[in-house]
Amino acid sequence: MDSLTQIVLGAAVGEALLGNKIGNKALLLGAIAGTIPDLDVILKLFNDSPIFQIKIHRSYSHSGVVHIFLAIPFAWLSAKWSKAEISFQRWYWFWFLGFFTHALLDCCTTYGTRLFLPFTSYQVAFNNISVIDPLYTIPFLILLMVMMFFKRTTKGRKNWFRAAIYVSSAYMLLTFGLKWAVHEKFKNTLERDKIAFTELNSTPTILNAILWSGVAYNKDSLYCAEYSFLRPEVPIKWVGYPRNLQLMQAYKSDALETLEWFSDGNYFILPKGDSAMQFYTVKFGRTRFDVENPEQAFMFYTEFEKDKNGTINFKSRTPADAREGSNMKMFFNLLMQRIGIYK
């Protein structure tokens, strides 16, 4: 999730574990605990390769196994320096849950979180909420902010905190329900259209849980579609792309293996002349819903090319490319139109 959401969730953990002891200081400490796992982004300063960033982000800093041990020194230092009467055990649970709830929340998104490192690099991804969802974050934040104006031992503070937990949890459960409903719709239309598939994934689009992307694939083809709960009259239309998996053999490299692992099957390849190919990571769905050309429809793709010496080079298209000029405004307008906010 985005940093603000993780800060809010961390602050809630602080209130739950330490609020009755240290008041609003617990919110600050919780916000810090909820931010620490994302400090792996600092490593980007030493290597700006997008492949390196995929490898290190949401890896060991997001591992529950690491959190079990990492919480020990933080708890020891907190118990030693704090003037409040808080046991080492409570400090431990505070830091552990501050780290671990961050990772669990990230598991709800599409990116994937390696929660069980070092035992497996499997990416846990429930795909039920967008990495940025204001309807989850803003009410959660507002209710916690109101709570701050009450003294730590008052009933009013406890009631506002309960409201924050209930509202945020209810919305999270709602996203699971929406995912189940849209997944069934995608499955039914694939069967209706007689499209063979071995895997089907449904994910919310950015900023909302109303418009969902579907990605289905088999060995030969990959299909994409969208569905909005605000525009049920718009039919689900599957757009197909040949996967061309045989092209990968000629471009075997660490970068390609990393992208193949990260995409978790949600990818296809297009040839680009005789000595190049484009690898499309489509686990996030399409960025543009009005075109089928993959170079325009998808934000993430990597071009691999062999030079005259047979050396394999690659260049990734990143979200930064999409932010150039007026593209972000265009993408936002297309998103709002497809959701059904306006026409």
C-alpha cells in the first residue's frame, strides 16, 4: 500500500498496544513502526536498475520471519529508554505487529509480498485492494485524527478508535466480497465466449475497488478485460494477445527470469524485429481501456535486444514514462470514465 495508508495502520497498532499508556505518542511510534519495512527503498540509491528494485522491494524487510527477530532489539531499546511503565513483552508485540501488519496489508495488493522468506520466495498477493485506495485510507485517517483530541483514558477515545477499526475492517472485507463477485463474472464470460484458460486473476484498478481488471491465460494466449460495478450495462469484452513463450529461450538472462517470476504467469511476449522482443507484465491489468495496441494499453513492459556480439540488453518502461507530459491526466480521465464517475 501507499506510505500514508501504512502510516495510518501503524498508528492504529500503536494506539491498540500503547495508547492507554502514552497517549498520542503511541500514534507517532506506530507510524514509525508501520514505515520501517518500506525503508528497503533506500537501497535504490545504490542501484537504480528496475530489475534490482523488483528483487529487493517487499522481500526480507517484509518477511514475517524477519519481523519475529527484528522486533527484539527494537523492544529492548524501547523498554530501556522509555519512562513509561511498559513491559518488554508489550513493547515486543507492538514492534512485531507494527512491522507484520504492514506486510499483511501489502499482501492484499497485486504487487506481491514475499512474506515467508527465507523459506520461499513465493509472492503472497490476495489482489483485493488497490495500492492506493482513498475509500480505505481517508475514513481511517479522519477517525484516528478525531480520536487524538480525547484524553488517553476516556471512553470517547476508545469509541472513536473502535469506529476507526470497524470502518476500515468493514471496507477491507467488502473488497474481498467484490473480488469474489467480479471473479465469477469474469469466469462466466470466459466460458460463454468459449475461451480456454488455465489461470484467471481479478484485480482492482488504481484508486478504487469499483473497476476491476481480469487477466486470463493459457499456454498460447493471454486475455484482458474490465468490469465496473457502476456500469454493469457495459459488456465484458476480452482482448487477446499471443503469448509467444518460445521467444524467451533466445533471451535467457537474470533480468528475464526475474520478470518471469515477478509476473507470476501474467505475461506475454511480442517479437520486435529479428533481434529484439518485448516482455509485457500484465498482472496489474491495462492502463488504457480504449486501445488494444499493447505499447499503449500496458504501462509495464521491458524490451530485450541482442547486439551484434550476442550480448542481451534490456530497457524497461516504468510508471515514470507514463507520467510524462499530460499522460497522467489522460489516464485519470479514462479511469474515471470507465469506472462510471463521469462520461
